[in-house]
Amino acid sequence: MSFVFWFIKFFGPVAVTLVCTAAGIIAYYEGLPGLRDIPGISHVPVIREFIVGRVQQERSKAAEAAVEGLVARSELIAAKAEAERYRIQSIQNVLFADEARRQATTANAKLAAELAGQERKDEEDTDPDVSRWRQYDLDRLRGKAGAAAGEAR
């Protein structure tokens, strides 16, 4: 304590005021490192500025802005990738639909040809005794697998 009185006596009150002001300004900009270790004190709004320091606050703001920019950029990249994936999927769906349409047309033509062949056989069958068994009917009655699946009609 005697050092403080000696300092005031030797340099005068003006110098002491200047030193205190300089210490206050340094503490405001750089913070008080010893008080940073107290848990939860940086959440008190008025005290936070003196403890953390103006320089650290500006660094934090710059870091937050950079993180926001990176997040926005990564979200944009992810959205573009998802749009590209949907575009490729739509092209694949168009190709699958064309293939399914072609297969359906082929199946319809094959079915129409089979039906026409069956109708032709029915028209050619002029036998008055219509109770004759065909091989298909016999196979079906005997329980053979080919008849159950609809083969050899």
C-alpha cells in the first residue's frame, strides 16, 4: 500500500489518473484474464465486456460470421447436390417408364396373338361332339404343374 502512496506523491494525482485510465482502457480492450476462469461470469452482460475484452468479442463476432458463411455455403452445396440427384432420378424414371411401356405393348401384342390363335382354333372346331378332352384338360385334372401355370393352351 505504501507503494501506491509513494507513486501518488512522486508522480502526482494527474499521473495516477492517467495510469488508471490507461489500465482501464487496456482492461476494456484486452479483458481481465484472471476473471475469465470464473465459471458463468461471461454470461453476465455488463461484466462480460470487461472480462472477455473488446478484442476477443470482435474475434468471436468474426468467427460467428465466418461460420454462418460456411454453413450457408454448405447448405447451398447440399441443396444443389440434392437437386442434381432428383434430376438424375427423374431421368431414370422416364427411362423406366419408357421400358415399362414398351414391355406392356409387347405383352399386349403377344396376348392378342394368343387370343386370336385360340379364337381361330375355336372357329375351326366344328365337331358336334364337343365333349372331347384336350391334352391341356387332362393335364389339369391330373394336377401337372404345366397346366396350372397356363402352359400349352
